[in-house]
Amino acid sequence: SAVISQKPSRDICQRGTSLTIQCQVDSQVTMMFWYRQQPGQSLTLIATANQGSEATYESGFVIDKFPISRPNLTFSTLTVSNMSPEDSSIYLCSVDLTDTPSGEQYFGPGTRLTVT
Amino acid sequence: EDKVVQSPLSLVVHEGDTVTLNCSYEVTNFRSLLWYKQEKKAPTFLFMLTSSGIEKKSGRLSSILDKKELSSILNITATQTGDSAIYLCAAGQGGKLIFGQGTELSVKP
């Protein structure tokens, strides 16, 4: 497995502001992903963070709202922009440790975001 | 539309009981079925299944995939209070995972 860290672990933000979440892995990985878990719900994939190119977003998620950076093979950021209370969720990054995506993903500790 | 459905949604048992959690899927380009345990925020990986009928075991936990029935089960024997958690299954489409709603398991002493 890998050691995955996220910062911040939690935050309380005011509506209209933006928050950037960082995800750091202790080894180089090809595939990194960002998920959202709304209260009482399961995990939903936001996007796949691609190193050296734009992220690939899932239906219902757009770059203007959730810009993602992936400057190298160990780091990624997710920004939640122009926040509203509906963005209150746990945000999780995950990695697939294989070179070709196997589906076996390991998750970071998550960022609990509350928007007031 | 791709979907993963888990049952039951919640379950309360006593220590020592055996439980079976169910997961069914209807997913295009299905590659794998994964089980995770979520206690606080981060899901922790339990199993990944790709072949039908081959049981995977880890201690008191075991899981098997039935590709004909598009389903999987997770068994936990001799449950302990530390098994209390939400158990998530996910269908893998190569890189992408589609998660079910989860089963919330509560083990009472």
C-alpha cells in the first residue's frame, strides 16, 4: 500500500469562498482520484487527476467548480470554488498503485468540509 | 445507468454472530468488485475480486464474486465490536470505481 496524507483534515468555510485541499503520496503513482462523500451518502468520483494534463471530470462535475492540479506523480490539489452549504462533504483522494488502472485504490484520510 | 446496490443498509448483531453483506451491480465494462471498510473518514481496502467463484479470505473476513448473478457477498464470522463500521462495495471499470450506498454494521457486546 502507500502512505497518503491530506491537508487540511477539516475546515469550516463561509459561502462564496474557495478551499484548496492537498493530497500527498509517499511514492510515485500514475493514477490519482478525487471523491466526494456528502452526508449520509456514499462516495462519488469527481475526477481523475492526470499528471501533465487536464483532469478528467465525471458527469455533474465541472472544472470551474472543482479545479484540479497534478504537478507531479506524488501530489495533487482539489479546489472547491465559490462554496455553498451543498458543498459540505468529506473530500477524499485515492491512488491506484499499479501502472495500468486495476481498480484497487487506496484512500487518503479525507478532508471534512463544512460550509456555513 | 451504472449502479451498485448493497443490502441490508444497516444491521445490528451481537458479538460472535456471523454476518453476510450483499452487493449487486449493473455496470458497463465491469472489471472488478472491491470491498472497503469505513470507520471514520477514509475507506480502508479489504478485497478486490476479479474472478467468479474464487473466495478471498483475510482472518475472519471472506468474500466471493458471482459474475453470473452480478453479485458479491462479504462474510464476517465471530464478529467483534471492532467490526462496527460502514462496509462499502464498489464496482471497478478499470480506473473508475462506482460505490454502493454501504451497509452500516453495528456489533453489540
